[in-house]
Amino acid sequence: MPNQSNPSNKQILLNAFDMNCVGHINHGLWTHPRDESHRFNELNYWTELAQTLERGLFDGLFIADITGVYDVYQNGIELTLKESIQLPSHDPTTLVSAMAAVTQHLGFGVTVNLSYESPYQFARRFASLDHLTQGRIGWNIVTGYLDSAERLIGQKGLKEHDLRYAQAEEFLQLCYKFWEGSWEDSAVLKDKQNRIFTDPAKVHVIQHQGQFYQSQGVFQVAPSLQRTPVLFQAGASPRGLTFATQHAEAMFIGGDQPEKIKKQVEQIRHQAQINGRNANDLKIFIGITVVTAETDELAQEKLQEYIRYASPEAGLAHFSSSVGIDLSRFADDEAIPYQPTNSIASVNSKFKEQQITPRDLKAQHVLGGRYPLVVGSGTTVAEKLIELLDTTGIDGFNLTRTVAPESHQDFIRLVIPELQQRGRYKTAYAAGSLRHKLFQQGDHLPFSHPVQQFRCHSSTSTSNFNLNPKQTA
């Protein structure tokens, strides 16, 4: 039973963490005889997953993505190709409509790298998805960190880290204008008798001239249920944290030691308050891997079985691209020196803070991935998750897959009933959009969010909004 002295009895939020590829986080397990991730290019692989997750009352499917390939380790992609380290990988947005069609409540948090997108085309695509999912779409905001991606799109190299966030800020502001500033809520009339589908007085031109982007015109998509998708972000560097605590509704953080996770959570909530938001305006998730079975002993046996198929070296190759350092150059017991790169700053900074060797990293990647590993019966896992939530102040977990689809099926069969018995996990979905399910405060971003400054006003009270391109929104 949960600790009765702890005042927190908040329910755990839960996303499945996946990617439109074979090897996502826990590398090498595609070789397991029961693993079906090689079917990732088949639509029913994803529709079956979506239905499974909805039966387990998951809040969402969080779909990762990258642009580029992992080519830092051993200065090439030979291991990346052999172990299918997120290669091949397919566009995640193509999956959403099909999965939404076979579910009613499951949310979809989709990673899209804004560094290689046009704000207008992106905003149009996600507004369309919000319509088709009836308000169940979220966007995980990321910027580029792979040199291989820059070469693929014909650029000379990565922009400096903080400059990428300056571009992200403007990208997001322009998307806000499209989603929130072009169409009034009551613009669409569908009035057949008077032949007025849309009231022209309630649709406004967007005009934007910025450092990175220019745009003038009317957004093509009428307001969707949420207007702006639920905003996810994983920024942990000082600049990334500032950006995330200004804009994000949900943050994805890393960490394995509860005291460090708690400190990070407190820092995030404090920064949100500095930015004029409420401390609980952000839902905070950490990534975890779970191996569970009917008993603790059977779970340990299953872990040992999985380890025989996992590839810690593939995990190291993935990590090399995350930090921009070829870790194959160091001996197993050699401390990896810190060196500044333009890759993921928060991950790379660990080499500045502590002595880490390739052997240490391989031990962390025992299942090919670096997220905290929770092993045990359904009871044991449930109690560990509750303890981690209560001691750190997080709101939920992004659950990685190991052997697909059995790892999610095991979790739903064994862990979720234990969480429900303890009153820490829902027994039915709430109604409404993904945003409303997460916050119980309606379908739209709150007035306290920076989006407010980009919203259009009613045409009855603001006379200078019209379809004259000389007028701006």
C-alpha cells in the first residue's frame, strides 16, 4: 500500500515511448525471437499497439523521431545499420490518423524537429491532425543536434546551441499566430440557407517579418478542438530549460537517482514561476524501462533472457551521437574527457561533472538503453513507481519498450491493476481533448500561457482585423 504519511495521492500519468523504427531505446532486442519490431513498417503493427495501449488506459503514445543518422561512433554507420539503431526510421506523423481511427481516447505526442520544417506547413499539418484526432495531438518540440542531418538537407553544419533555441522561439511564435490568431472561434458558420460557410469578418491575415521567418496570409485550417497541440519539450540545458518552462505543458526529463530527479523537478517548477506560470502548469515525465512478470524471481529470469539479446555497444553508439563524441576511441576503463559540442548539451555536461568510462556506460546500457530499469513483479514495480513519483515530484512516466509487443502487454496485465488497487492510476478515461484529460482545465491553452498575446480578438470589438493584407495579426 502507498505510504499513508505522504500527502500525495496523485494519479500517475503514463505514455508509451516508441519510435517508427526497429531499434528505439533498448537496442539489440529486435533479435529476440518474440520481438515484432521488425514489423514497424506495417500499419496493423501500430493500430494493434494503439488498441493495446487504450485497453491499458495509457494517456498517450509518445513517438520519438530524428532527422539524420547516428554516424559518430567509429566514424561511420556500419554498426548503426547492422543493429538498426533508429535506421531505417519512418515519419511518425503518418501513423497518427490510422491509430486515431481505432481508438477514442489515446493521445499522440509526436516529435517533429523544427530546424528542418517550414512553420506554415508544419502548423497546417498539426492543425489537420488535431481535427482528425478530435483534439488528441501533441507536439514534442525539438531542434536539430546531428551533423548528419545538416548534411542531408544541404547545410554546412549545426547552428550554435543557443541560436537553435532563438530560432525555435520564433518558429513557435509564428505557429501561435497561425493556430490562434487567424480564425476566430465563431468564424465557421456552415450556414447553408445564407450560403455562408465562413464569416469573412472573422478570418484575419497573419503578417510576420522576423529574423528567421517571414509569412503573410490567412491560415488555411479552421480552428481545431485544441487549436494549439499539447506542447511537449525536453530542454535541460540552461537555454533549453528557459524555453521549455516558458512554453511547454509537459516536459520529458532524464535521471536515475531520485535526489537528482527531485532537484531537477524543483528547478523546473521554480523556473516556470519566474516565467509567470504556475508551478503545476507543467506535467513532468521521466523515461523508464520495466521488466515484469508474475513474481520477482520470474522477472529477474526474464531480464537475464533479454540481456542475452541486448546490445550495450549499440547503446554506446547511440549515446555517441547524443553527445557528439566518438566513444569508441576510449578504452573501457578510460575516463571520457569533457569536450564542448553542439549536440545535446545536458547529456554532454555529465562528462564535466563526473568521471565516466565506456565500461560505466555499457553497464548502464545493459538492455541497450540508458533509462532507469525497474524489474520485478507487478506489485514490486507498482510500489517502486509510486515511491519514485512521491519522492521526486514528477507526474508520470514514458515507458520504453523492450520486446515488442509483450513488454507493454506485461505492464498492462501485471502493473496497472496494482496501481489501480492503490488508487494511483485511473480506472476509466476522462472525456475531452488530450489537454483536458491532462489538466482538467478545458481544451485550449490557459490565459497564463504566452500564447495569449498571439490570439485574435472578436471582430465585434476589434475593427482593424480583416482580410486586407495590409492589416496584421
